[in-house]
Amino acid sequence: MKTGLILEGGAVRGIFTAGVLDRLMENGIYYPYVIGVSAGGGNAMSYVSRQKGRTARMINAPKSESYYGFKQFLESHKMINLDKMAFEYPYKQFPFDFDTYFGSGITTEYVCTCCETGKAEYFGENADARRLLTIAKATCSVPMLCEPVEMDGKHYLDGSIADSIPIERALANGCDRVVIILTKPDSATPPTDYRKFRTVINSMYKQYPAFTEACMTRVERYEKTLRLMEQLEAEGRAFIFRPELPAISKFEHDAGKIMDSYRDGYSQADRRIAELMRWSGCDFRGEQVGEYAESEREGAV
């Protein structure tokens, strides 16, 4: 059986995912298929490159190095400077191991929403560093706050608009079961409802009517995906991690709250590591280092 790993987005809420993945990496658990959405894409990169602690440091970077916030607005006239995150971080503040990533043997995909069609498209890259980083930027490009990213003659924004939790994509790629890491504690915490911003979106993306429609129907698709997830979980085909603490803001600035969310993910994975291994049937790449491997968080936050 083939197991896939699905990583939901959520901007700073992705720190929870980073905590879970750091604990999995400590135990040598690397699934053969990984798909990330928005902030989940950043987590996917560090997971596949086996860089424990990297995503957590990026998300909780000092204000002087952060890619979002008031300081970025003053410097770049953007509340979110994705060029800094995508093209500067990997080479300077938070070096990315391209060699390990490209040589991992793990099939890794990123979800982007095509502005021209309003549909989800799925990208992977196994050799070209610039293209990989462009894909990572595209999947994270939040509507209204970021410009569309051009690739192959088309334009893309945040993958969560069209496919927030890409379960169907994982199944279509041959996964019999999926490990899903969510960034909200329960369905009572809804995704961003872009219907509230209908007038702004209609104005900003009037050249992309299909994208506007995708924004308006996002919640409906999300709820349908949750029903599929619950069905798979009942069948024993989905293993789900979700925060136990109340949801933090997508653009949380409180370092203490951010770190609490990281520890929530790490400790939950630690408690459930043996359960996960039994469920997985050791269906992962890498070396198993024991059900209760000692924590080795050098460099982690």
C-alpha cells in the first residue's frame, strides 16, 4: 500500500505542521508522496530536504527578517513580501538543501490555483531550483495581498482557493491511504470566506472571472473535502493531525503563541508516533530509528 502525506496551508498556522514534521523527521519517517498547499508547501520543502527546524525558524523569524508585517510594508510596500520568502530565504537566512531535496526520491507536488481557469493545478520540480522556488511562491500567493505569479504563460495564486486539502489528488496518484496535517483544530474554524470580499475581488480580478468564481465557491469545496476526509478516517484510510490548542491568527505576531502552536504539533506527534507507525505499516522511506527516538532538535526553535 502507498501512503501519501497531505499538508494544509494557513500561513503562520503552518507552525503546527512544522512541529509535527520535525518529530516525524527525528524518527526517519518520510512518505513516498507529499503534497503541500500554500504554507503547507513550505513545510513540504523542508520535510523532503530533511531540514528539521528550518520551517519553524522561517515562520518565527525575527521581525527584522520576517517576510510579512508592517516593517515589510515600509520596505517593499507589501504586507507580504513573497520574493523575500521564496528567493532570499533559501540562499541567505535559512539555507535550503537543494541537493537533498532533488535526490530524495520522494514525489512532491504543490497546489496552485490558475487565475485563467479557476482550477487547481499541481506542480512538481526535480531539477530546476528557480522553478521550484517560483512554484513555492505561487502556492503561497494570497489573493488581494499578493500579485499573481506567472508560470508557463498562465497566472497563479494560492492553491488553497481551489484545493485546500488535496485528498483526491493524492488518491489519483496511487495513494491508498493518507496522513493529513491540518492547521485548524476543527471544522468550527472555517477557512477564509472570500464571499465577504466579493466587491474587492470582482474589481481586482475582473480579467479572471473563473478565479473570482473559485473564490466565491471555496467554502463549499472545503466542506465537501472535509466529508471525504471523515469518510476515509472512518475507513481507516486517513490518519489526521490537527491542533489541540485554539487556532492562532494566520498572521500571528505573538512569538509565544507561535511557539505554543509549534510545541502542540511536536508533542502530539511524539505521543502518537507509535500509533502512526503501526497504522503506516512502516510504509515510508528513510530509516526507522525506533518508536521512541530521543528528541534531537538541534537548531530547532
